[in-house]
Amino acid sequence: MIKFSKRLLVVWVVLASLTLSYLLIDHSVGGLKASAAVTSGVIVIAAVKVRIIFREFMEVRQAPALLCRLTDAWVILIAASLLGCYFAGMAIR
């Protein structure tokens, strides 16, 4: 028997809405060159989605506090690295 979980339904709706917001951003830019604000927004949306997936679907929410902090630090590190590489590339170009 499949157990219904309101929490997972809410998480799924949030993830879907974040994906739709990305699509909205993508279609608002159209064929134009992506701006720094659009790229930064997409990276932030991706980081939020990764954190939600870590917490809800990889059971980190119930893990020890150290693991929760380490996964949060990993998400922040990766997002900062992506943003840093993007802006460094723009400065070099």
C-alpha cells in the first residue's frame, strides 16, 4: 500500500514551481544573450533545489547536525564557485 505524505507533496510542488520559475526566466530572455542577473538567478534556483532534494529526498533532514551543516556548506560552496567562475569569465572577456 502506498502511504500518502503531505510533506512530500508540498516539497514536490515547491520543486515544480522553482522549475517553472526557471522556465519563465528563460522564456522572458528569449533568444537574447543571458544577462548576469538571469544567470545568477538560475544558479540560485538550482542551489535551492539541490538543498531541498538533499533535505527531503536524501533524508539529511533527520541526519546529525554536522551532516546537515556539511551539505549546506557544499551547496553554498558549489553555488559560489559557479557564480565566481561566471563573473571571472565575464571580467576576462
